[in-house]
Amino acid sequence: MRTTVYGTGLIGTSVALALVNRGVTVHLVDRDPEQSRIAAALGAGTDVAPAGPVDLAVVAVSPAHVAPTLAEVMGRGAARGYIDVASVKGGPRRELEALGIDMHTYIGTHPMSGRERSGPLAATADLFEGRPWVLTPTRDTDTEVLNLALELVALCRAVPVVMDADAHDRAVALVSHMPHLVSSMVAARLEDAEMTAVRLCGQGIRDVTRTAASDPRMWIEILSANPGPVADLLCEVAADLDETVAALHALQSADEAKRRLGSAGIEDVLRRGNAGQVRVPGKHGSPPTAYEIVAVLIDDHPGQLARIFADADRAGVNIEDVRIEHATGRQVGLVQLMVWPKSASVLSTSLRERGWSIRQ
Amino acid sequence: MRTTVYGTGLIGTSVALALVNRGVTVHLVDRDPEQSRIAAALGAGTDVAPAGPVDLAVVAVSPAHVAPTLAEVMGRGAARGYIDVASVKGGPRRELEALGIDMHTYIGTHPMSGRERSGPLAATADLFEGRPWVLTPTRDTDTEVLNLALELVALCRAVPVVMDADAHDRAVALVSHMPHLVSSMVAARLEDAEMTAVRLCGQGIRDVTRTAASDPRMWIEILSANPGPVADLLCEVAADLDETVAALHALQSADEAKRRLGSAGIEDVLRRGNAGQVRVPGKHGSPPTAYEIVAVLIDDHPGQLARIFADADRAGVNIEDVRIEHATGRQVGLVQLMVWPKSASVLSTSLRERGWSIRQ
């Protein structure tokens, strides 16, 4: 397979590195030739333009530039098939249709990979390993082009997921865009809070607000390309908020029947939250709550984590997940080791025998 | 010091265990004698009633039972000083005042400790180690009683924080109760979502919805005792939501000036989220963003974490925090090691030399 990657940022360069690792020829093009030179220097392919049409063109530019870039490369027949990798799919498709482009040879795709950092220097060949990679073919898509795209996804060792473009946009609004904005709104409440209150922050708010630390510039681009589905979901959250505020006010009523209604309202939102949370896939697709936690007290001396993990290994227990929770202003903390239930007591006993202080 | 602990659930029994470990005499009382027998069997003190008044009575019952229990034990002069440890402070105080109780010898307190589990069997002597323990004395509080309470907090190795009762309730609404409800509302959106969409869940929504997994019964009790401050904060979130929905709608406008306003609105909420998130204390009170991440690719073989931590230790680098991110439906994952910036390149280089695949 011969490919050209247009746009050598984090995603484009990572795709190129994965393809080169598997013996695919990759040409690198960027409107800033310095960027494609860096990508080439990293071993992601050649920044010399291809002599004739390649098999697959991968357009890895920001959402707003997808349609114009595709129109240009498709217009001059640069490849047999074309994909883009932008994080929204409905808008670019409609823009291409409005430009009167022949859509048989194009598939909108979206690799679901973390991107805390950007640019070619942050790229790695394994960025897509084991992650979902959404493909949005239509009934008009050439089978040959679909197979080229599936081959690329397989070469990147990602897991292909076929979806309708608009369904994709609603899905990422649900699992990524809406939660990100809500996290920002919770975090925003802390901006002007008193220091005494902020000192009381624990693991709960730390988790809820973690994603609010992300770079606003990237998120403005993403949200600007998917405003409709995100707004719809925020309206659903707003309706829940209104009902919950009403329930909290009812709890302050002198009338016991009203207080009972208020309590039922609060219980309803908490139980629906339980029901939704349990669907969030953890490792092996199982809910994270299936793990049991063995909590170990540590102080801040170097090497304590190494010793805990070595001791867990000696006990023959595989740690499935781990969290470190630090005490406020103190040099002590808790390491929460998440293990399958059958291993929890083995691990606790073994770590206790080796002198660790276990809270469980 | 001689003490009586009323209510031998998780908190009461943990306080008792901590006190017994430091040589304090503890009497255990529970309305269910079976519970106090279990606590006594765990080494948390004696379930024989004290012969006369003790120094400090610790009332460790649920918020709704605090005032009646205190009224009873204070009425018969069971101690020189009285504290409760419920998670809200304004309501119980007002109930006590309404009962005409002499408040000189009482201090409302709240140890800020995680409680995923409940009951005496989940109790541990180190539950409060390094955690904030809020004390809400008033100008009428006897200094002797304040010193007894401070001594108890010190014996539990917690960090005392003095606050006004209502300020405490607003603070926990901010850092715990409101984020919990909002997390539930985000998670609730997944309850009826299509499986294809749920498969796309990543680390962001996993973090935002983690706390929504908690037991609703405990949370209904907590929220019922603090409805006012929680409702106020939810109204602030609702105002942000409305503005954000309006901004998203403006982004869909044909008018470029409106689109610019929409973009500015989105940027505003994201930037305020940044500003708030950075205040959430991590270890050493510094923002978590001060760490650099060294990401290591692992597969699911036992012992990999142990080897990574041992190798980090050999490199002389202290791991400040760690996250494990698993790939969907695959046996591979990323271990994110958080270290101080000066250690990041040392660690990357050293782990690479030892054969680890680093993404950084």
C-alpha cells in the first residue's frame, strides 16, 4: 500500500509512523514544510511528493480545514481512496456534498485516541493500539475504499467501529464533549472559592474536574464543529438540574409529604447516575466496580511504590488498576490497588505479612 | 483521656480504634448492642458503660440523629465535652439550639475521610491520617472543650481546620455534594444510550462519572441535611449551562458576528474551568498539572507494573502519582507515571534503556 498523509500533527504523524513500521510507503505533506520535514526526520516517511496517485490519502487536518483540503486533493485525483481523521464527521461531509464532490471514494473516520499534547514530536506509532477507530461509510462508498480504510485501521492496530456520521457526532457529544463542558462548569465554581473551602477538596472533585485542565483552544475547535448534539445533551442535563434544585427546595419544606417527594427526586437522579455509570466500559469491557480495592498506607519515601508492586507480584496477584490518593499537606498517602475480588484477600494478607499497613 | 463513642459505624469505630491505639480509654455505645459488641471485639474499646462522666463524648450517628442523641447524653451530663462527626454542621446546631441545650460544651466536627464502605468491620485506626478534620467552635465554646477536641484530632493524626458551621456546609456543598450530583447527571445520560456510543467512552467520561457509582442511600442522607447550599451551587451551574447552550446555538448562526460571540462564550467557560481546576489541591497542595507524565505501554502480563516501578526506583525517580489507562477490549494499556518535571527525561531515558516502550 502507498499512502500520502496530509497534515503532520500528532494524529497524522502517528498514523504515518504506524504505517512505516508495517512497511507501508508514506508521503508526508503539510502546508508548513518545516512540520513535514520534522515528521520525516522522525522516521514517519518521506516529505517528497509522490510521482503519481497513491492508494490511500489520509487527511489529518483540523475540522474546519477537512473539506477544503479534501476538495483540493480529490480534485486532482491524488489517490484511489480518501479518508479524514477529524473528531467530528457530519459537518465535513455536508461541506463536501455542498462542494459537489464525488463521495464514492471518501470515508470520514475518527480514531478515538487521547491527545493531551499536539504536534509531530508527540506522535507515536502505538497511539491507536487497541483504541476504537470509527468509520462512517455510506451506501455509496466503494467497497475497495472501505477495505483500504479497514486495512489502515488494522495496520494501526486499532479496533474498527462502523457508524453513521451523525450518530458518531451524537456519540462523541455524549461520551466526550458534554462531559468536558460539565467538568469545566464544576471546576469554574472553584475559581473564586475561599482557600479554606478549597483545602477540603477530596478524590471526588479531583476526578470530576480532571478533564477541565485541558487546552481550551483545541476544545473550542472541537465544540465549534459539533454544537447541535452538544447543546441537546446540555439541555437534558439542565432539565435534570432544574428537577434536582426543585427536589432540594422541597426537602426544606415544613410539609412532610413535600419532603418525601424531594427525597424521591434526589434518589431518582442518584439511581439513574448509578445505572449510567455502570455502563462505562473499564478494562475487558467490564464495569470498574467489579474490582475490589486493597488500600495501602505509604509515606513519601522513594521506592515505596516499587516495593508494593514487587510484593504484589511475589504474591502472584495482578494489579488491574491503581490510584494514589494523597493526604492534604502531609507526606503520607494511600495507594488503592484494584484487583479481581478473588485476589483481594490474598493480596491484603500477603502485603500485611510483609509489613504494609492495609486499610480494607 | 476517657471517652465514650456513641454509634459504632465506620467513623465511630475508626475513631475508637485510633484512640485505643494511643492508650485512650474508650467506651462503646450503639442503639444496636450487637454493633458495639462487634466494635469491642475488633479492639475498639469496651462495650461496658462508663461508671461516671468521661472527658469527651463522640457522637458518631447519621445527621438526622445527631441532635436527639446529643440532647440525651448532654441532658444526663455524660461527659465534660461533646462533639459529633456528622458530614453537615449547620442543621444539627440549629436543632440543638431549638431544644434549648447549653452549647458551651459542644463542638460540631467533620473528619473528611473517604467512606466507600460502612459499618464497624470497615473501620481502621488510620482512617483520618493526614486528612482535614473540620472543627466548628463558636465564641461561646469552652476553651477546655476545644482543647479536648483538638487532642482527639491529633490522636487520630488528622489535620484540624477551624471553620464556621454554615461556612463548612457551603464548602462541602462546593467540593463534594454539588460535584457528586453533577457527576450523577452526566452518568444518567448513558443509561439509555446505544451500545455503539457507550463503546467510545474514554478516560475523560470515566473520571467525570466515577463518583456517580456511590451508594444512593448514604448520599440521600447527606444531601437531605444540606439542601440549601447545594441548591445554590446547582443554580450557578444551571446559569453556566444556559449560557453555554446559547453560545453553542450562536455557533450555528449564519451571522459571523454571532458565531464569534458563541466562540467567546465557549472559551469563557473553558477558561474559567481551567482557573478553577488548577486550585484543586494535589499532593503537597500543588496543582496536579505541575507534574509531567511519562507514559509506558504495557500488556496484561502479571508483574509488569512491579518491574516498571522497580526500574523507576533504580533510576532514582520518585513517582508522584500514577494512572492506568486500558485499551478497549484489548490486553494492552498505558501506565501514566506522574513525576516532577526535572525527573521526566531521566525517567523516560532510563525506562527506554531497560526496554520499555515510552509514549512521551
